[in-house]
Amino acid sequence: MTATTHPLTVFVTAPRLAPAGLQRLQAAHCRVLYLQDGGGEAEVAAVLARESVDAVISRTATLSAAAIAACPTLKVISKHGVGVSNIDVAAASQRGIPVYVTPGANAQSVAEMTLGLMFAAARRIAWMDAELRAGRWSRAQDGLELSGRTLGLLGFGQVGQRVARVALALGMQVVAFDPACAPGPGTVAGVRMLGSVDELLPLSDVLSLHVPLNARTRHLLDAGRIAQLPRGALLVNTARGEVVDEAALIDALRSGRLAAAGLDTMAEEPLPAGHALAALDNVVLTPHVGGSTPAALAAMADMAAANVLGWLQGSPADPSHCVNPEVLR
């Protein structure tokens, strides 16, 4: 841990930080730098090479090994969220720099988005809205009633647990797989934990993804695994787009192997104009905003600021918030 007395410089890799986090930094007399609109990996590296930055609050821009190496004063990184696939954690660890996350801060917002996408996909809400706006009274008769169906949760952290409670209240059966959880009764009453992904998929009329992106989960849901789902299943993804083999997903949606999908995350973001997903009327798309309600942004900003100040001021955050805890020893 680092205790310091000089004015602290915190670099936020986004054009703004919610007032809750900014006020915490200002109360500690920090100088706060921002990444300009449209800035990317090169701009992040340029700021870190130019400025004596003590801490980075990381949003979506890539924080590469080169960028980390360019800043000898950098002491701590905190992700504004929980997914660290845009941060070179190994490079930070080599420098002894802890990388913190903000667990639970956006869990309720992501859970609500998950449920919204599930309902929208099941009842073709976006398609009917578009039809009405085009002057057509198209009354879809093929919506899926969710009560009595089985929801499969791939990942059973704070988001998955919140989704499970609502699904159970709807009358759904809920099964889940998480490598951190033993098979048997889950921590949420009524949820049955399974022993593998391959055991989960054939049971899942609706499959919802809640796993981080890493080497083990990239393309975890490939063509073979999509084929294990019941025919006519729904897929909801509020995790990371790259967890799914997108080409295989598009094929399954076109063929009817999957009835519909609700996607808040895609393999390439922003979604390119003319992308095949946007041409499918059985897909509901949102621009990676599941955790971006004002309440969630405020909570993430405040926790991210607390994480960096705690380390810099000698009172580090809960070690469970650190993704490379070996540097804390």
C-alpha cells in the first residue's frame, strides 16, 4: 500500500465521472483528469506518458501494458464496474499495482436490464413497437409465456441471484452453474445449482449469461453449445459479447434454432452499421447500458474513487475487491 502527502492526480478514462465519485476525489484535493470524447487506447497511453498520474479509474477504453509502462508514478487502478477485460492486469501485477473493481455497485441495474431483455425477447415487444410505428397492426401470436419454463443462469453472482428471485416469483424453474458454487441447493431458495455448463444447457428454455470475459469464457457459447439448448430457447446476454460465438448465434437465430435473443453486449462495440444482428427481427439490442442507470453510475463512481483513495492514503479497500490480490501481500 502507498501513503502519500503530495496532491494526488487521478485519471478517469472517460469524459466524466458521476458527482458522487468526483466529490469524494475533490474532498481529498485530487487533481482529476479526463479522457476526451472519442478517446481510445492511444489517447490513454498519451495521457499516462505525459502526466504524473497516481491512479486510474478505468471505464471502457483499453488500459494496455504499454500505457501502464508509460507512467512510472502509477500506483493503483480501479475499474468503474467489474469487467477487467480492457485492463492488462498481468502488466499491472508485474509493477505491483493493485487492480480493484466495484462489485455489486451496478448489480441491481444489470439484473433489471436482464429481466427487461428477457421479457422483450419472449413477447417480441421491440418488433411489435416497430410494426405499430410503421402503421401496421401486427399482433404477434407466437410470444413465449415464461411461467413454467426453466431459466438457466450461467454465472450466479450478485446479478444472477437477483434475476433468479424475480424469475422464481414469476413461476419459472431456475437452475444455475457457477464454478465457484457446489452442485445442490443454491444460496437463493428454490435455485438448483448444477455441476457443469453441459448439464445446464439442455434444461434452459431461457439462458442468461452472467460470467466475466477471460480466456476460459471467450466463445464459451459456441455452435456446439448453442445446439445443446432446447429448440426455440431464448438467449439473454448482459455479460460480455465475446462470451458468445456471434456467427454461430446469428445462424441459430436465422434458422429458428433459437427463438430470440436479448443482447446488451456485442463482440464489437459500438455495433457497426449494417451488422447482421441489427437485421434480425427476433433480436432485441441495447448499447451496453445495463449498468448505466444514474443510481448505478453514482455507486460505481463512488466505490471506484474510494478504492483508489484507500490505497493511496494507506487504508486499502476490502481485499475481495482486488482482482490481483497477490500484489497486496
